[in-house]
Amino acid sequence: MAALELMDPQMDCCEIPADSAAVPPPAAAAAAVGKSSKGPDLDIRVPTVPPRIPPTCLDPQGVNSYPSLPWNTLTMTQARIIGAESMSRLESMLGGSSVSESTFTSLYAHDGVLRDMAKQLGWQPQHDKPNGLNGVTTAKGDIGIDKLGYLGTPQQHAVFACTVALVKVSEVVRMVVQHADIYEEEDFSVGAHGFEFSPWIEESEVIGLLESTLKILQANTDNGDAATQRSTDEDVDMLILIIGSQLDLFRACTSLTIDPDDNYRPFVQLAFDSFVNRPLLGNAPVRAVNFLPPSDAIMPLKVVFEGLAWAVCDLILYGSTFGRIKRMLCRVSISSVNILARSFILLNLYFDDLLVGQYSLSSFIAQHMNQTGGVPRNLLEGAYGRTILSRLAKPLYDTLKVLVLNRNRQRAYIDVVMVKEWSMLQKESAAVDFYYNQELGTNTKPIPYVTNYALSTSLGLLEHFMRLGVELHLFHGHHDLAIAYWYWDFLLSTCLNTATVMRKTKAEERLEVAKKEEALEAAAAAEKKSSKKKGPKQGKKGVSKIPVSSAATATATTAEDAEDNLEYMLLGVRRNICRGLVRFIAALSQAGLVTPPQYEFTSHEQRFRKRFELFTRINQPPALTYADFLKGSDCSGVSPSDLLASVSECFKASKTMLDKILVQIENAIDIKFLPVTKQEATNLVKIYLNIPASRIRPRVRSWDYLRFVSCFQKQAAKRAARKIT
């Protein structure tokens, strides 16, 4: 703070512009409006006033001269407005605003006001006296309601219930996010600024309170004219939707319509004040927190709760294998899932020493190794296998956890935590394969079962690291994008080669298992035939059932095999698109339409080395250098027409594979376990349709064509980067 700003009211007292004040300030504060310590000649600022003092009761007239909160004359329409605005505050809190900027801008949410409302409604917590106030009996925090009546009015009960739900839901959300501990400052603000979320109200009491309030609203009737009755019924229905169930938010979206008439905004300013907690936020400039209109706030809340359904519940209900859990978390990673859902995922991902609280992590890893790479069961069940399964548990759990983090932080987690671990695991996997093959003592070429699995997982991490860099726009300009797509092409090609080897090993392993089972079945059938006694002659021949052999079952294609095949095809699609973009940029460079930038204080080689420094810390695949890029992207010996034809072939091959993927998506695979959705596959097809290089006609002169599309190059590369990921 500058010396001239010391003792300045706007800095030291956190004053706000006078036109931003929700209600007129008391007389003492109003008299100070516009005055400044700098003197009248130097005062060119907007007039300011102190923010409103947080209320401690419903009627603070005798305390701080501010107007009382609407209560005794509260109408059903006003109660509906308060409930709808409370939903808007909840949406703002879930969107990242602190509770002092969202939840507790509701003046009813402050602890003293809640206690005053509870007192006037005859409601008290379970741990207090057994009898309610004013002689009305209460139990377990329930409102004093019986067949004869209840204290207060239905609209007062509705406002109390909405406010208690707002405070306690905010408390639970904050607790979940804190325990998961994966939030970033752009995701969520956990600062409570001294608010305690009404600890005198317990969770079980909130449930009883909401249920009792719903009964009061459902039993409410007014004796008035038809128009008044119809308006009241609409208000009651809306309050029931807000209080009743979060699953009915979609219905509320269609019927929650509050017309902002002349009386709407002044009433909201009486019940809500965005600056009431201004002194708690320090001397920083006033941050504008966006509160959506209630009718617009319902849709983001609906998206949040739908995310809880498909991201959290589906994972627990249908995550039956390690591979499927990973695919479902990949879907969470690329979707805009709220921090609340991601926190719930992490808290339920591993507890009670079980994955998603149901499955042994070691058995899941063993099944995944057998499913993806055909690792023999006798290896996994032996001493070396049990050792490596125990060693893989934490690193493989991290491959799931990283997908729940903020997408901007996943690169840092891979860099700092994961790569070093997998570099050591590659060496340990090689040792396990060596000793296993030594124990077998066969003359055949040893197969690196566990080594291939560790290499495949390491490549997946590096490819994900590169994909995030492109997606987050860390590469700028055609030269940087050419480097990124070239390195990405290398990683995808290595992934494809490794996956091909593992798929071949898996097929051979399954065939070997099928042969052994056939031999055992044949021996059992022969023994049964030899020991069977000759029975009496039958008059009619019965129709015998042909049993399904274990060998046929062992070689049958499963649903997870189809998912793996789709993922394998998707690797080829991405590889071809990356390769096509690299050659397209090379064609533009060859024509002289784009040139690499020049740097005064660094070089392309130094930038390459720092950008891909992570890849030098892992054994396999070997790290590439800038010299490798210059050599691999040098197309000086290729004619322009051949280069453009190569670009066209890459995109045509991608489109052919995408057509096959779309057919498989339509026919066979459960949508919950898809590595790519139909919409994403369609977007990849649009890359082919939007890049003219994929539809070159032989009669078009190459250089004229390149001049025509040079303006397209930057936009095409960025669009492709977004759609590939």
C-alpha cells in the first residue's frame, strides 16, 4: 500500500462505491459519503460508503440502524424469490466463489439471523430442550407441527428451510473438496473467513426440517380469489421444487420464471447483499462475483448434479475392471466436471484397502496385465508376479488419480511424481521377465511380458503429457506446432508398435491356453468313454446337446476386447492426423510461405531441450533431439506434388478408420466404456473435411494451391489440436 493511501477510507475500511450499496447506509455513514483524506481539491474518485454490517437478528433497527429483514409481512412470492436467489448463490459457490462471496451474501444465512428465525418458528436443535418454544413440541429438530397448526407462516418456514439447506449444503461441499485435496484456486475457494456454518444444526436435523417444511407447504391453502389462489399455488409449487429434491432441478428450470418487476430488485437488496462480507476479504479491489439469474442458475446446477450421477455413481456401479475404470476417468478428465464430482471420485476411488471400495487392486492389475498384454497367469501367481503386482499398485493408482486432477495441473503431476517412478519400474519389470524366463528354462526366445506392460503404461503417460501441452496451447506458431506434432507422431507410433506386440502375445497366450484346455477335455472324455458301461439298447435316438468347450470360451472375443480394439484403432487415427499436419506444415515451409522465427537470446535447439526435458528422465522410449527433428522433417528431396499427395493419404487413411470406429460405436460397445464418443469421432472426421490438403485434385498446381491455403494454416492447426484431444 502506498504511503498516500494510509488511512484512506476506501483502502483501510474496504469502502464500496455508493451506487453499489444495497440499502442506504445509516446517517453517520451517509454523512461521510464523498469525503476523502486527500482534501476536496484532490478528490476525483467515486463517492464511497462503508459496507453493510452483517446482521445478527431479523430486526437490527436498534443495533446498527439498517432496515429489518422481510419477515413478519413476508409473502409467498417473496419467499419464492429468496429460495430462487439462494439457488443462484449455491451455483456461484460451486463455480469457485468463496462462501463469503456467495453463500453468506444471503443475509438470512448469518448465524444470528438463523437463530432468530428458529426461535420465532419454535424450532430448536435436538441437543437442546426436549420441548420447543411457546409450548409446541418438537422432536429431532422437527418443526412444531401437528394437526391443529404450527408456529409462523408457511412462507416463513420455507425461507428458513431454504436458508438452512443453503448453509449446510455449502458446508458439506466445502468438506468434500477439502478432504479430496485436488482443487486449484480456479476450481474452488475453501476459505471460510470465520463462518462456522451454524454448527448447532446437525445433518439429521436438516433432513427433518426439510421434510416438515414440505408437509407445511403441501398442506397450505389460502382463502382468496381465484387469481390470488392460482398465484399462491405457483409459488408453493416452486418452493416445493427448490426444497424437495435436487433431482427435480430440470423441472424447476422449465417452471422457475420470476419476472423482474419494479418491486423485485429492491426486495432482493433487502435479503441479499454482495458487499456485506467485504471487510473479510482484505484491501484488494472489489471482485465482481457473477450471480446468474435464478432461471439461468438452474441449468449449471443441473449439470453439476448430472456429473455426480454419471461421473461418480456410474464409476462405482459399473467400473468392473481396471481398464474400464481408466476409460471412464479419461472421460471425466476431458469433460468439464465440477470440482465437487471430482472430489467425490477421489474419495471413493480407493478406500477400505479396495479399489472403489469393492475390488482388490492387485487382482485388478493382474487381470489388466493379462487382458492387455497376455501376461501368463502362472507368472502373475508366482513369487515374482506377486512382488511386481505389489510394486505396481501405487504407480498404477496414480495413473487413475492424475485423470481426476485439474487438466492444467496434470502435466505437473506427471512431471514431478510419476515419470521417475515408471523409469525405475521399467528396470524392475525387465528383471522380473529375466528371472521368469530363466525359471522356465526353454530354448525359445524369452518374451518380455511385464516389460512390455510397463513400457506401454509409460508411453501412455508421455503421450498424455504431450496431448495436454497441445490442448493447453503451450505451442505457438507453425514451427512449434510442427515440433509438437512430430514428437507426438513418434510417441503414437511407438505406442502402436508396443500395442501390436502385446496384442500378438495375448493372442498366442490365449491360443496356448485353449490348446491345453482342449487336451484336458479330450483326456477327460476318453477316460469317461472307457469307463462307461454298455447300457440297454434304446428304441429311439435322443437329440444330444453339444457342450461348449472351455477352449472355445478362452478364444472368444469379449466386450472388453472390442473396447481395446477401438482404442487401438484410435491410436492409428491420431498418428495419421499428426503425421498429416507435420507434412502439411512442411509443404508450406518448402514453398516459402512460412518461416521459422528467429530469437535473439535463445535458440530453437535450447527451447527444444527445455520443452522435452521430461523425456530424458525415462529409459524407454529414447529421448529425441532437435537434430532428429530437423532430419525427420526435412522434405527438401520430396517434390511438392508428392508431399501434398502424402498429406492427402494421411487424412484419407484417418477418415477410413474413423468410419470403421463409428460403425463399432453404433453396433457393439457400451457407451460408458467408450475411449471416444460418437461426437468426438465425428469431430475428427470434420478435420478431414475442413483441411483442403485432404481433397487435392491432381490438376491443381501445387504452389498455387499452397498460396491459396497459407492463410488457413494457423487456424487448421489449432482446430486440429482441439479436436484430436
